[in-house]
Amino acid sequence: MSGDDTAGSTTTAVAGHPEPPRPAQPATVPHGLARAVLAGLDEAGVRWCLLRGGPEALLAPGDLDLLVAPADLARAVAVMAAHDLIRLASHGRGSHRFFLGLDGASSSWVELDLVTELAYGRHFEVRTNAADQCLDRRARQDDVWVLAPGDEFWALLLHCVLDKGSITDHHLGRLRQLADHATLDGPLARALPDRTARMLLAYWRAGRPAALPAVRRQLLAAWWWARPASAARRLVGSAALRTIERPLQAWNRRGAGVALIGPDGSGKSTLARGIESAFYFPVRRVYMGLWPSNETPRSTAEQGVRILLRPFTVWRRYLTAMRHRALGRLVVFDRYVYDALLPPRGPLIWLKRPYFQLLSRLCPAPDVVLLLDVPGAVMHRRSGEYDPAHLEAEREQYRRLRRRIPHLKRVDADRAPELVLADALGRIWRHYVERTAR
């Protein structure tokens, strides 16, 4: 099946625009969420099994490929939702259903690819109808269901030959572990056209794994000759849906907006960088500060011009953010127009108040607003720009914004950066989960 890399191709690139790779996962990822989901499938009475890698697949980066009985698919999807996994919209991908979740304990991402049939080829035209038999032969290892060794060998070999056109070192090692169980008696081998299964196995036993992809064309030709109508329907249907996949995904893949607010030294820039490197979807940072520290006017006239142009500057930045969100990117606003809700200081306060009110209402509310809350003394040590008393007073002013911004969430930023990041990621992901459930 086209499961290993299909999920990546449908999640990270948006509207044909190249994006940076996903955040790197640790070499060994704690699998608390994945284990919980698999246990949930058992509790719901779902017939399932891992397709590749055995129990060790839970420790490796990347997605988990699961075979699920078609009759149990609705219950499996309900288990995904119960564990805050969201479905990633895809079209023309056969029976594949892609799900994504955040393991809060490790701040790592769990990707699940659920399939209800064992089908291979670029458009899944090689339909083996062997799923039920393979599920009947599944085995229990380390509290998870896995394919029988012989079935996993054929499933992995066909995936490499028909889906990928090559055998990676990782898959080659797994195939060698399973090779002693490879026979022609399993349901997958019997589902192939005459002589093709025997030919594949002969190439493997002859120690010529590099030559196996060369058999791909012969195998596909034999399949088309045996089942031309079924293969043609699959190809036409899949190709048509993939042609319009990007437009269909646009609404589901729209990005979110997250505003980070707080006094200088509260850690906004550090957290923004952390989100940029750790979040699953592409991230763009947009600075929305109303009073840049380098904005020192040389004359009263220049100051007046800046005051008049400031609303237009803010909206130019916001429109940039809207474009990123339309392309499926998470936008992290470093500061926001809510800074104008703080009490004005200095001369002409009577004139500043209506101007500040205008600025504070210029842009729509972000999806998530995080207030980084840090004691004044700590912020002073971090930034050194203002004395602790001034920063503590400003901290209290930001705290009072909770009365005016109902969806504002306080984040205790007087902690290790990784804990603050985990807290922020969890709150952002909660928005994605709730949005999907609407």
C-alpha cells in the first residue's frame, strides 16, 4: 500500500507550495498516546493489526499503518476522536484515512494511517481482497496485534515493489527478519496473478532484492490483463480525485492564528521559535508590535506621520498572516493589537485613549491568545530593559486583560522552556481538535 509516505504528501504541502520538513521526532519516541489509542481499539472491539514493523514500530519516528476490518471502521474513527486525533483530509488515496495527534507527555506527534483493504500500486489498482484473511491470521505481540510473519513479509514486499518502486535499507532489514516465513500459501501470495508471486519469491531467495523493483511492470501488466475493468475504475477515480485534492483540502487545511502577548522578557520570541520548530504543520511568525523599540522619530512631523500610518502598517501585517493561514500555515503573532488595551502613559492621555481604542479593534481576534505570565524580577533578569517594579506593574495590567479578552489563556512562563512549549502546543492543538469537531 501507499501508506508510508502518502500521509506526508497530503499533510505538509499546501496548495502545491513547498514547505519545510516536519519537525524531527526523537530517535525513540515515547509511545503513550499511540499505546492508548491501540488499547482503545481493543476496548471498542475493533479488529485491527499493525501492517509493518511489528511492536517496534511504536518506537520509530513516522506514521503507524493499521489494517482495520471494514465493519469496524466507524468504531475505529470514534476511538481516534476520543483521543483527540484529527482526521487529515485526503482524496483519491484508496481506503487510507490519515489521523494526527499530539502526545502531550513527550510533545511528539502521532500519525496513524488506517486502511480497510490491502491494495497496491500508485492508484491502488491491485486489490488483493486479502484483508479479512490476514486479520484472521493476526498474532498478539507485546500487547499489540501484528500480521502473521508470512503475511507481513508479502505486505511489505508488495508495498516496496508496487508502491515505492525500491526497497530501502530499513525495509530490507525487516524483510530479512521475516524471510524464513515467506511461502506461497498465504492469502496475499494467492491473490496475485499466476506465476508473479512465485517470480517475486524466487528473486528474493536468489539474493537479488535490488532486482525486485524491475518486476513491477510485469506484475502490474499481469494484473491489468486479469482484471482490466476493476483496475481502470481505480485508476480513473483516483486520478480524478487527486486532480482536485488541493482545492478540496483548502478549507480543512486552513491555518490558525496564535497571539503571544506579555511584557518584555516574558519569553514571547523564545516560545515563538519553539512553536516554529516543533509544530507539525508549517509555521510563520508575524510581528504585530504597535510600538517598536527602534521607532524613535526625528521630528514631530515624522511622529505624526507614523501615528497616521500605524493602522495601515498593522493591517498590512495582518493581511500577510491571512495569506499564510489560507495556505495552511499556523501563524504565530509576536504581540498583538491587544497591547493597545493597556492604559496609555505620558502626555495627551485624553487623545491617546480613543486612538488606542481604534488600534485595539483593528484586527479580528486570533484563534488562540496566550498570555505569558512571569514575575517582574524574572523578566528583569531576562531583558534588563526595565526595573522589576515597572515590569511587575505591567504584568498586572496584562493580567487584567483577561476580563476584556474572554478566550485569553494564561501560560506560566516562569518554567523551563520545554515545559512552556509543551503547554503552548497543547493549547494550540486543542483549538485544532475543537475546530475539527464542529
